[in-house]
Amino acid sequence: MKHQAAKSLAENMIEIASHVARDGNDESQFSDSFNMHDNVMYSLPRAHQNAIRELSQELIKKSKATEKISEKYAFRETRRVFAGVISAESPSVHDTSVEIAKVMKAMEEYEVEQTVYLRVRGLRLAQPLTLGNVGFVACTAEVAEKHIADIYEKIGIPWNPKNQIFSTRFSEHFNYNCLAIIKIIAEPFKAFERAHDEARRSLEILQFACLQENFGRNVKFGLDGDQSLVDNIAFLSSTESATGDFSSEGMTLPYVIDSAELANLDSVGALKLAGFLLESKPTQFKESLLRAVHWLSSALTQPEKENRYLHLVIALEALFTPPKGEPISNTIAESTALVISNDLHGRLETKGLVKKCYSNRSTIAHGGKSAVTDKDLGALTIIVWNVIRILIKKTDEFQNQIELRDHFEKLKFSGQGDYLSYDE
């Protein structure tokens, strides 16, 4: 099977190479398509340059190495083989397929573990914390020195903290911040991509847990470089006064995780959520909860109220979107009401509020005017948070959303009145 795949890719590569121009006679055709790499220089029409990139993507798929190999790495390897093809006077399918097969084998068998270090701002840890595949530590000077020594030991170079430029830069970058450490078996480009994804998923769970004790406070934390962490500073002046460093949300505060907050992470289900990240094949119901947490976290980091509102409604959609043909707003509103309310009055009130939210969502999404008030935003945030918190407790009862919907149908028609509290 791999032999056939390599042969097919080789034939495509040789066909693309037939369009290479070297003499530059038709500069108008190739002026934007000049290439220089792996000791070759050539021009190639734009369409065929795109074909090379598509070929590299096929190389990843055929190698079954999507978790270990990035498009950038595969593109580099594809161009290296392509350089050999256009350098040969008469490239053969056999020789080219052999080279491609070697690349595919190397991709599939790549087993080097990378350790990725990412700086996290706004997180204060009293002790190390592990969520999913990510370890978080407070990066003091001593911790930074330990990890620098580990890095030098891995690469086999004697470490002298006084003379190494790399160690100085590492220490300056990470010292006195929170350090996220992720170990990933993948080539460096892919490891970097996956590390950011893994770290963000764990931080999203912390965003969910943070609301328990910090709702309404301007607590901000995240990976270094995230736009939501940028200070919101302005200067105002009028005939009455002048002021600076003004923000309607108040001073930005860190998220402090001490022993009490660790207990809170457990009580709200954040640690259970983090466990889902370690499962190779989590159930569809667990995946829907992680998606809802993603959209809740995204809502909390949006600067515009309308975007926060949209993302909060999408979080409910991730959990309760009905099959085709059923009304979305009614299903989501009823499902939400059945989860968080334990009596008829509460359920009717919640259903009406969520239907209103969904109507506003449609208006905003389609470019209409719909003023989002702080009260509406706060109420919807609390609803989404509570829905996720309660459903985390039910992950052993349901495998997918179909089973969850069937359960809701039984709740609606069981006739047990106020004794159907879902939040046990």
C-alpha cells in the first residue's frame, strides 16, 4: 500500500517538474514564481507551486503522521525530493518513489520527544499543577536554572550559567512567570503547534473554574502573546478633570491557585474535565463538554460584549444542538432549563431567557442591532457555567447527545413535577 502511494506521488512530482523553467525567457510568466532551495534555482507557474504544497499534504496523510508531522516540515521534505527530481537529467519514477518512500517511513517512525516551554501570564501558583498533558509551575530563578540544566544535559553540552547566552535568555523570558511544560512526540514545528493547543485547552478549563470565585472580577491569564492580556489603558480629559490608566473593568488581576483554589478546581469538576484530555477516545458527550468549555473561555477573553454573547450561546449549542428538522432555539432553551432549574417556575423562566438570548444571537450574527447589557451578559455567563458544571457530573451516565436528549424527553413527560431536579 505504501509502495503504491509513493509511486503515485512520484508520478505527480515528475509531472510537476516538467513545467519547471530555467532559462528565464518568459519572465512575465514566472516573475512571481522564482524558487531557490536545496542548491537549485528555478521558476514554476503558480498553479504548479500550489500542486507541490498539495503533494506535501498528501505525503502527511499517506504516512499517517498527522499528529507528528507539520505541513511546514512536510513541505520542506517534499521540496528537497523535488530538487533532486529537477536536478536529474532524466528522473525516473522508481528512484523518485524510493526517495518518497524513505520520507514517508521517516515521518511514520518519528519518535523524538520534544519538551516545549511556554510562558503563561497572570497565573500565580502556590504549588505545581498538572492539567491534562500540561504541567504548570511557578518559574522562580531556581526553577529556571533547573530546566536550563536539563536542556543542556539533553543536547550534551556542558552548562556554565555565567557564560551561556541561551540560559540567560531563557531565565529572563520565564523567570517569575508561570511556566507551562508539555512533552510531545513530534518534529519541532508540530510539537510547537500541539503544545500551544494543549496548553490552551488546559487554560480553558482553568477559565471555567476561575468563575466560581472570581465572577465579575477582571481576572486575566493566558499564554504569552494572547491579545486578551494586553492592558486596557486610556487617558480621559474634560473641563472637570483629567485621568489616566482608565479601564471600565478595573485593574487586571492574576488568578491565584493555592490549596483552597485547588479544592475548588476539584469541586467544580475542572480536574475531571482535565482527565478527559488524557483519554485517547473520549465519548462524544465528553467532547461536547470540552467544546462548550472552549467557547465559554473564548467568551471571557473577548473585548466586545456582542462577541462574548455569541460565544456563550455557541457554548450551549455545542451541548444541545438538536437533530436536523427540530427547532434549535426551543431545544436549547428547554434543555438548559431542565438542567439548571428544579421547579416549574424556574424552568419556564430559564427557558424564556435562553430563547431571548438565542433570538438576540441571531440578530447580532446577521448584522442587526441588539444592545447587549451587562445584566444580560452576566446572566447568560452564569447559565452557561452552571450547565457545564452540572453536566460534568453526568459524564458516566451518557455517551453522546442522543442519550442526553432521550433523558430530557423522559424528564418532560414523567409527570413527577418538582422532584425532577437535575442538579443533584
